[in-house]
Amino acid sequence: MSNQSKQLEGAAEELGGKVKGGIGKVIGNDQMRAEGKARELEGKAKQEAAKAAERTKGKKDEVVGAAKNRVGAFLDNERLEAEGRAQELNGEDRQVRNSPSRH
């Protein structure tokens, strides 16, 4: 399962937990409310785990791309340099898109 799928699954679980908790609150069922909150938190945890995996992949791409960029510059190979820079930028972007504060 891809990290994006895991994020979507976590978001669905979080939403389902909010709904269940809300229904439990409305009907005065504390157990249902607690189960909903637990499910909501599990969903959030799944999303954060998937984001962390994406940040790790982004960091790897950033480092490998930077190295490729530098080697290309050293060898005066514009194609290698450009490919490295593109990979480096994609890695940085992947990290930003999956930062802990973004929802």
C-alpha cells in the first residue's frame, strides 16, 4: 500500500471516529464517544506515520540529487547537473508537502 493510500485510509478513519464520537455525544453514550475518539486518534497516527515515511523518501532524494548535481558540475555535465538539481528540488518539495503541521 502506498503512503498516499495510507494517508487517505488514516483520514477516513479519523473522520469515522469523529462521526462516531459525535453521535455518542448526542445520544449520551460515553462508550461510543470514547471509541470514536480512539478511532480518530488512530487515524491521525496512521496519517503521521505515512507522512514521516514520505519525508524520509524526500530527504533521500534531496541528498542523492544534491550529490548528482555536484558531480555533474564537477564533470561539466549539464544534463547530470540538471537531473540532480531536479531530484534535489523534488525531494525538498516532498518533505514540505508531508511536514507534520500540514493537513
